Amino acid sequence: MKLPEHATLEQAATLAAALPDELASSSGVFEIDASALKAFDSSTLALLLQARRLAQAAGREFSVKAAPEELGQLARLYGVEELLPWSEPRSAVT
């Protein structure tokens, strides 16, 4: 699943509702591509944690690809960085 540029509270419910279908339509590692993210907040972390829970419930691995460094910093601030497996080095938001 590729996240859009904006994944804030306003988009969180719509994105969360799409997770089960995204999981069902894929195989292998359930990967969230965060490379397009420009605007995000703590609801983005909640979305990623929900994706992780769904993947685990389905017996699948989970990873976050190409997340902005600032998202990693937010995860660290909230104490959830270790719960989110980052599959590629995080990059700075431009």
C-alpha cells in the first residue's frame, strides 16, 4: 500500500478502512510505502500500527518502506519506533 502525500487525521479513517482490502489483495510481506509522505501526524503512526496488527493477525510480516526521517522521529517520540519495522533507510522530507 502506498501512502499519499497527506496522511493526517483528516485522511486516517479512509486510509484505515482501505487496509483490510490492501492486505487481502497482496501476498508476502505487507509493506506500506511511505515515500510520498509530506504531511503526517500521530494518526499516521496509529495507521501504521493498525496495519502491523492486521498483518500479524493474518500471519504475515509487516514493514514500512522509505519513510521520512521525521516520521521516524515522531515514532521515537511516542515510543513506538521499535514496533515499526523500517525496510529502507528513512529519508529527509523535502
